[in-house]
Amino acid sequence: MHRLILMRHAKAERGSPSGRDRDRPLSPRGEADALRVGRILADRGLKPDRALVSSAERTLQTWELVHESLGDVEVRQVDALYEADAATLRTHVEDEADLAGCLILVGHNPGIHQLAVELLMEGAAAPSVLDRLAAGFPTGQAVVFSVDVAGRYALEGLVRPEDSDT
């Protein structure tokens, strides 16, 4: 794997018809944001060849909308990514590392945020880089890491819905 993209699902509705958190759909803003992020990733040449997606409704919808701009991507829906902590997310990333050149993981906070910060710290990122993520990880945001041959992660960039004018 030479690149990892960690993405938090886009903005979701406050509730669901079933009353279960796992079933909350995206809000209209979330739908538009996910489409924007997909276009930004595609425009920047950040096309994953493999995706790991939480089984929650909002993450599945986020992926479907992001995916529209990315073409053919092998997808695995993973129940264990729902509300997963950073260690669980990392295990799934490591399990996929030999199967993908570029892997995207679509999940939830706080696990996505915690994993992003951990990878930056392990890669000896500059304090200014850590500060960029320390404030939080908003819905619909993606963080892109390059991965060197030793498996070290370096921040390549952030992708936010507001980065697009469309």
C-alpha cells in the first residue's frame, strides 16, 4: 500500500425511522458534501483501488456518493468498523495493506480521528501538521497519507467538502 485515505462519513440526520443510530441516513447537506469529496479526490488523482466501509447506513451512503466519481473500486462492508476504536481500524488497514495500492476507509469518529493523529505522531509529523488535525475531524472530511516502504505514514493532505466550489 502506498496511500491511505481515512474518511469520516458525511453529515447525517439526527435520527432514523428505526430509532437505531446505525440506521441514521445522510442529511441533504451530507449527500452534497459526499459528492463534493468524491469529485475532489478524483480531480486530485486520489483514486483508491480498495475500500473498507462501516456497515452503518450513513457510511454506506457516503461511500456510494464518493464512489460515483472514482470508478471501479473493490469494496468490503465491515460490521466491525461501526463505532470502532483506532486500534480496530488500524488492524483492518494492516490486514488490507498487501491487497491495495491505495486504500480508503470510511468510518466514524472518534476512531477515525484518533487513528489519523496516531499515524501522524508515529511518522514524526511537525507540530503544525498535528495542530491541523488536533482541533477535530468534521463530518465529510478525508485525510490522505502517503505510505513509504517502511510502512511510515506522512500527511499528503486534507480533503474537505468546502474545498470545492461546486
